Amino acid sequence: MGEEKKGARFSRRSFLKSIGGGALGTAVVSTGLIKTDDAAAYVSETVGVGRGKTAVALKVNGKTYRVQVEHRQTLAEVLRDELGLTGTKIGCDRGECGACTVIIDGRNMYSCSQLAVWMQGKDILTIEGLAKGDKLDPLQEAFIEHDGPQCGFCTSGQIMSGKAVLMKNPKPTEAQVRRGLSGNLCRCGNYNREVAAVLAAASKTS
Amino acid sequence: MKSFENIDVKSVKEAVNLLQKFQQQKKTAAVVGGGSEYLQLMKDHVVEPDYLINLKTIPGLDYIKEERGAFRIGALTKLADIEMHPTIHEKLLILSSAAGEAASPQIRNAGTIAGNLCQRPFCWYFRSANFTCLRKGGQVCYTVTGDSRFHAILGAGPSYIVHPSDTAPALVALGAQIKIAGPAGEKTIPLEKFFLLPSVDYKRENILTAGEIVTEIIVPAPKSGSKGFYHKVRERLAWDHAIVAVATVVESSAGVVSNAHVVMGGVAPIPWRAAKAEEFLRGKKLDEASARQAGEIALEGAKPLKDNSYKVKIAQDLIQRGLLASV
Amino acid sequence: MAESSKEFSIVGKKTPRIDAYERVTGQAQYTGDLQLPGMLYARVLRSSVPHAKIASIDTSKAEKLPGVKAIIHHGNAQVPWSSGGLTHRRYIFNNPVRYVGDPVAAVAATDRHIAEDALKLIEINYEKIPHVLDANEALKPDAPKITPNGNLSVGKGPFSAPIEESWGDVEQGFKEADKIFEDTFITKHVNNAQMERRVSIARWDAGKLTVYASTQGVSNARTDIAKDFGLPLSKVRVICKYMGGGFGNKNQAQDYDYMAAMLAKAADQPVKLEFTREDDFIGMHGRWSSEQHYKVGVKNDGTITAVMLDAVTNMGAYRKQSGNLSGTDFYNIPNFKKVVKPVHTNTVVAANYRAPAYPQSVFGFASFLDQIAFELGLNPLDMFLRNRAQKSKGKLAYTSNYLEQCIVEGAKRIGWREKWHKPGATAGPKKHGIGMALGGYPFRPGLGAATIRINSDGTAHVLVGVTDIGTGAKSTMAIIASEALGIPLNQIQLTNGDTDVTPYSVGESGSRTTAFTGPAVVAAAEDVRKQIFNLAASQLKTKAEEIELRNGEVFVKNDPAQKRALSQVVAQAGELIGRATTNPNFPKEMDGKCFSAHFAEVEVDTWTGHVQITRYVAAHDSGTILNRLTAESQIKGGVVQGIGMAFSEELIIDKVTATPINPNYRDAKVPTHLEAPEVEVIFIENYDPYGVFGGKVVGEPPITAAVATIANAIFNATGKRFKELPMTPDKIVRAVQV
């Protein structure tokens, strides 16, 4: 099956010209996959088994969601892309930065480092589950008051780790708060503020 | 990650059988505990198993039991639980400290003791998809010509990784044993014998073969009057591996050492027992001079690479610090 | 306009960010959170060799993978990237490739895992060319040529090479010196490492391109895209409402924005292109590394008579920014000569990262002055005080300069006189030390624009092009608007970051938002106030000059009982629009700068190489502080970034394979909570006549002095001078063993 040489059909100039005119489409593979027998071989050889999806019931913020997931999808991905809960961020996807921190069965963990299929039966709490209707969690209020977010990308994770600290220890010392949040990076360097916010939230709740 | 199938198993036997079956079928399979480290290896394409056998669904492997002073810790016990366990904290402070030094709070909440012992090296060449190094089946250990600042000064060659575990040196210093289930049944061996030098096998870090799974760690009852400490020198204070770590367990009376265990992390491909230093200390009065000498003896024969000679002095000083804290 | 902070309604207070609620609830939609119907996911394939011609690319296997919709590479997508290479032509895919990480292809597929799988199926034949990694080696005549013009990166204007600047007569200055000192300081490539990985979403609708970009500058990004794609500006829309940091490496449009657009065009579906964290470390840029050679002449009392700087900066494979070194800016230097050579090597590109030309050279120069003070037997505090900037370039006055007060107040706060001791004086393995350095950043107003709409109910919309990378720029603009309009903050809605809706903004970089867009907001407010006053004048039967608007109420100045609610006034007209484009004058014969003096106390454990910062004081002159809450956070944050650069961060490239080996947070050793000391912030407030409400800039100054401050404290503790960054445990342990 002769495959035309992609680059040869368009000169550089005509290629760029065609962008404005909307004629770009044929210069690269677009729609219309070439489905040959070879494709099936590629799938198993190079991209592995288990391409099908599995049904999983995820209990998130007290609500049960039924989704179909690939085994290689992480909890972070599924929360964000399938459940639309984008408050949990992915900063590194390597379990090194903490932006994806959620609370699973009472423990704060990196959701990028858990597979969605492992979450059957678990109780998952994300940033979206902290506020009760219009009433913010004291941690969220404290983060507003103490300027917890600069760019805000690590904020959900910092708050969830703060929540985990306070769930286990309602009156932590500053050292305990810092240690409890130590798995959450903040490149804006807003560490002083995040710790102050958690301590302030602790002092508000009796 | 390459696509794979996750299989939740309900028992150790089921896991062992599956591993055997896949091996016979020439399919790649691996067990996973907490998952943080193994998923990362998969994301970095260091390992690409077709089947992931999830051990988390096995009931009854997550426990800390005290029996006649000895501790039995289930393989799936979380590092955070070991760190925070009141009795471990009271009686095995060295282990509680070591568990608490691992990675970050989130990892300690997910990571298991068995996973911590079985983890692969964090050598930046090993973990990079851009390098097919010796340990991954390639021709060359890139550390030799590359940046070796975090690599081994003892027991290394032809691979120069350091074992990244914090709990391993502490457990070896405590004289722990490790229970392994496999196709031939169960066996218990000293943890010290679990790890492999690269001169023996440079593609594996421990003696587990296909079909074998760690099920339990056993720590013998600490001798009365013994004191154990884990000291870790690191670049960042959170989520960082040891540049050098020292686990010391010293039994002494009136300042005289009856028995000492000195095990180093961050300096060798395995938790490194400073056997000669331990021998030297037996029967000696523990003071600054003898502690210093023990440190020097421990590092005799160290073979630094291009960038890591600084580890020698740090290790010597850390051993001195650890020993003196025990008096 | 109010001249002192006592008269301000909201300027100068501690005001929570106007969008803090969205950020703490997870409702803020960052680019990566957006999902468009039919959206594809894309990934980039990068070169694994440092310098090579691409002999062939075979994408046939990748094309066959179910789910793959489009693949582009240099063979079928030759799009120039003008802002990506300012001295020689750079494309989104280059042939030859010039560094490990140079993009070679991009794939769009129905999900991101398939896109990643497809990358592995693309086969590339490289014909290797000799490469060079070291900047000094690259300058040698027989070095492999990375650009047609060689490796000294020659361009136009600010991108000339070498960068030269001089005033006075250095030879004469050296003759006048009692002593002359020379030394060399080395800094490394540090990645911006912002928390949000790069991502771009592109869609085409009837020939109009919309890019949801994670960018610091929607206006610049639009201009870049329009230019390089040959599209009219009206057919390009760039949107960024929230972004997770950039610190200088997300300004303008970048190659991945273009790739997303090309893939979207090819696949006829929207495309979201995502970077991995490794992509982010390698595929974008970080702070340029440097080798700085200083020759300094001083009198015996420490007064500087002359400074010569000879330096090389490593810009990587392409030139995106200046490569300059400006750390000498904060001192009185009567005779000065600087020659900086920006150089190309086959390594990761270097460009802007927070105060791009400063922390490296403040480390160099302030360390050197600290060293010279030691050689002369002087207290560093006296050395820095004596030589602090009082005139710019030997002759220009500053529009405002409170550097002396920064030094004096900061020194008093940390207890400098009581705590300072001779270097290395502490006995025992743990050594105490105290150090300081001077910093700051240029300040100058520029082109900005703003639109303000007053609704018929008295609430207001403020439309500005800013994106807010975390500095709080949105809040600052809203505060300025509130102050200038006389309307409470909670009645103001700020709309930002959409080139179809918001007018021009220079983009959040160079600490320019307040100085450039701020005046436009003030002018737009004045424009609409005039309209309000004209309406009110007829309603209240008086002259427009007699009317005032404060706190949302319109009243007659000398008879406040005569008043109307703003809504009552505006209802008559329906909606009022105020607008302004401004480019305020700045006197040619003056210079604008922010200044700072930082002080740190450290404890160095000479057995482990670990350094604990036990106290940190940062004193800043930034004119009037518009929002005390966010300004303090900026200072604290900049110091933490400086700590990372000082202690641990560098991009390490394996010399044999030319491949970066630590492109992730853990291996790059970005500082954690446990590295951050409590940073005490002192603002020496004043009123700069050329700043909005007297304010200068806050965003970039805080990082400039931090690295040198820490290095000088370590010297005081150990008696060992570190001339090469980062000051990692191995370097410290080795140094103290000698």
C-alpha cells in the first residue's frame, strides 16, 4: 500500500500560505486512520495489553461516580478528565510536588501515584469537597486571609495536606504543620503564608 | 505508561501462582504494594509489565504485632503507621525515625515497608528513559564517566548505585529478618542477606526471584539498655534520599560497649554493615576517641568515584555522632 | 491624586486577592483544566542527540496507531518561531537539531496515553554533528558552529554581542585605587520550575485561531502568533485567565502554542498539547549560567574607584533573551567597563527567569565586595553602605532612592552590629555567620491600556490584558481602579487575559505590570470620572469641577449633603465607558530603580554540609506599596527561590551524552517547606513621582540579593568563600576540610 511521502506534496511557502486559507488539512495525517492488520499487531507488541476499560465506582466527596477507566489512568487523571473535578492539579505526575494531593481514607496522598482502579471502596476527599455549600472550610478562609495562594497552582494540594494534618492533630505546632506540608512544593515560595494559614485555621476551630 | 492489566489478588498464594503462570507464559508481570515507586518506574519506562498484581487487596498483611518483645510487621504496613506507632516509637526509635525520614508524608501514607525495602535505585541514569544503562540491560554504567556525586563509595562495581531505603539500614542494624513466600513455600532469612551486591548480580538489588513475595519483617526484641539511632544527611530536608545515612544500635553498660551494630545507607548498593568497626567497638569504652576511630575503621577501603569523595568524611563524622548519642 | 498613604482609601492596605476564593476552592480554571468538545491530546517528541541533521523521519508506524489523528515535524510543518530565536532563524522543528530536547515531532491523538505511545513509534535517523557544551570551549575558533554566524550570539539592539557598557575611564580609575582585586565567579543554569507544566489548547473556527495559552502575556503571544502564521491580528485570539507561575518563561508565544495550532488545523479538532515535567525542564528555558570575571579597584577605606566585568553567559542552543549581567547596578561606580559575551552551546536554552540579569551577577559582585571588605579588614556593612548607589552610571539621579534606609533599618532589625564577627570565628562543628547584600530592579513606566465600563447600577468592569502569574496583578489593577475611580473594590469586576476583550498589556514580566498597565487604569478611571462628573453636574445643577466621587457616592465637594448614588447618575446614560492608552513620560536624565538590602543569619554544620538559615530580613524600597499583603508575599517568595539557587539548584547535563540527568523536582532539588525560613519584610515606603500612586515594582527585586546574602553569611560562618553555585553539601564539606 503505497504511502505518499508527506513532506513532498507541499512546498514550505504554499504550506504556510495555506494556513490562512484553511487548506492545510491534507498535509499531514488527519482523519481517516489507516486500519490495517498491522495495526492490531502494533497494539499488543508496542502498546501493551489491557487496552479495554474497567468499570469503577469512585466515592468522591461523599458522592459515588461510576466511570469506565483504563488501568493505566491515574486517580488524578480520572478526577480531572472524567469527573470534571479539576481542583486537583497535576504539577509533575511523578509523586514529587504534591499539587495532586487528595485525602484517601483519611490519609493525604499523591493522586497521580494511585491508579483509579485501585480506588474501589475508598473514601476520597478533594478540594471541591471541603466547602459545605456556600460555607468555606476554615482552612480555605484562612488561606484567603493569609494570602495562601500566589499563582494558586499548589494551593489545593497545600490545603488538602493541611486538612490531613488538622484531621489527625487539631492543634499542631508550627513545626508539625511544616512537616505535615513538607510533601507539597510551592515554587512561588509562599511557604510562610501557607503555614500561617493552617495555624490560623487550627486556632479558629475548637 | 505502557498499557497493562491490573489484577487485584486476595491472597499471597494467588499472587505467587499468578507470577509463576505469567513467567511460564513468558509474559511480564510485577507485584505492587503502595504503588508510588512502581508507578514512577513505569512512567519512566524502566519497567513495562503487561500485568500488575495488586497486593493491596490482600487482607491481613498490614499489621504491627509485638510477641514476647519481638515485633512482627506485615509487608503491607504503611511507613506512616510504623513511624507513628507508639510502641515502635518507644522501643524501636531507630525504626520509627528511619520510617519517618522516607520521602514525604504523602508517600509514607501510601508506601509499605516491603516496598521500601524492595525499591529500585534512584540513580538518575537508571531512572532516565534516555539512558539504557548496565542495570537495565545495556553495556555501560554511566556513573563511571558521568556525575557520581550521589553514588557508592563502598561495595560497588560494575554498577555504582546506592540502595535508597531508609528503613533498610535501620532494620539491618536491629538484626531483622525477612519472610518470603514463593512457589517452594515460605522462608525466613536475615534481612542482611536479602540484598545483592552488583558484583554478584548487577541487574537486581535483592535475592527475590520470579514468584517470590515479601510477606513479613521480624525485628527481634531489642536488648535491654540498647540504644538505636538513625541519622540521615541529605540535601533537602524533605523528599530527598540520603547522601549518607547511619543506623547505630549500641548495647552498652557503664559506657562500655557489649555489642554494636553500625550500618550505613547512601554509600553502597546494599545497606552496608561496618563489621570491622563493630568488632573494634566490642568491649571498648565509648568516648569521642573510640567513636572517631570506629568511624575511620568503617570507611577503610572506601573507593570514591570522581565526584563523591566527600561522602567519606561525612560518613565517618556521622558514625561518630550516632555512636556518641548512644552513651 | 493622593500624595501620601494616609490619604488613600485602599492603596497601602492588606487586601486579599480578588480571586483568592476561586483559587482556594479549586474553581479557578487553569489552561490544563479546560476541556473543549472533540479535543485531542498532544505530546512532543524531542531530540536525543545534541547536534545532528535529521536524515529521515518515519512516522508511518505511529500514524497506524488507533487514535492518532495528526503528526507534524520539520518535513511538513515549517513554521518560524520568531521570538524563539533572536539571532538566527528558529522554527518550531529545527533541522539540524541543536540540543538534547530540541523538538522533532508532535502527535495529536484521542487521549494522552495514545499520544505518548505514538511518540515511541516515530523513527528518526540522525546524522550526528560535533557538539560543544561548555561556553568557553564554544568561543574557541575551532568549536563546532551552532549557528551560521558561529557561537558568539550576535543579534540586533539588546541582542547584540558582546554586550558592552562603560562610563568614566577604568584605567584611570585603577590608577587611583590603593588596591586592585580580581576574581571569577560561576553560576549555573536554573530552571524556572513553575508548578504549572506547560500546556496549550488551540482551536480554529472559520479561519480564526483561538489559543488558550498558559502565558504571561496574551497581547505579545497574539502578536507573535499572528506574525509567524501570517494571520491578521483580528484572526488570532489568546486567552489566559489563570496560570500557575512562569517567572519569565511563559511570556509571548512559544513553540508548543504553534504546534498545538498546527495539529488542530491538521486534525480539524481542538488540540491540547501538554508538557511532562521533563519537557518543562528541558524544552523551555531557565536562567542563563555565567562565568564572571571582576577587576575592582578600591581605596583603603573601601571606596570603589573602578570596576571591570568580563563575562560569558551560556544561552544554550538558541537566543531568546539578553544574556546580560547587571548586578553592579546597586553601587556607586565612577569608572566602569562591562563586556558580556552571550554564547551558544548545544544545551538547553537559557532565557528569562525572575530578574534575569541579576541574581547571578549580584552573587558575583556582592560576594566579591564582601571578600574585598575582608581583605581590607572592614565590616561588610560599612563596605556596602559606603558604596551603595547614589548616582546611576556615575551621573544620573534616581527618581527615588531609599537604599541607605534599607541598609540601616535592615541591619538594625537583624542586629548586625551586635552579631557580626570575624569570619570563621565560631568554634565547634556548627558555625554561626551573618551576611548581607544589596539588590533591586529597574523601574520605568511604559505602554499600557485599560478599559473601564460603569454599569447602570454603579458597578464597574475593569478590562486589562494582564494574566497574573501569581504576583496578584489582577488584584493590584483592581485596587488601582478602586482608588482612582472612587468605587469600593467589591463593586469592581476585573476581566483579564483575553485579547478579544481586554486591551493591550505588555505582559507580566520585567515587573512591569504596575508600571505599564497601572497608569492606563488610572487614566481610564479619570476618563470615565469626567463623564460621570458631567452627568452629575447637570443633575445636581452645578459645575463638573465641583463634583467628587468617593466610595461609590457622587457628591458636591463643598456641600457633601448634595449627593447621588453612582447608579442614579449613570442610569441616565445607560453605560459609561472610560478608556486610555498611556505611555508616561520618564525623564531622560534620570534612572528608576527599586532597591533592597537583605540580611541572613546562618548556622553551617561543617560535618554534614547542611546550612540552616536561622533569620532572614529583607528591606525593600519599592515606593508606595499598593497591596501590603501581596507585596510581602512576593518578597518572601523571591527569597525562597534565591535559597534554591544558592544551595541546590542546577540543571546537570551529562558531559558524555550531552543529556540532562535531573529534569524533575526531586533531582533538581527545588526548595521545600523545610528549607524556608521566616522572612521578615521591611518596606521603606516613599513616593516615587513617576509611579502609580508613587509605587515602583515588587515582583522581581526580592530574588536579586538573596543568593549573595546567603553566600556572604556562609563566608562569615566558615571563613570559606564560595565562588561557584550552587553551594551544595559536598562543596561545603570539601571547603571546610581544607
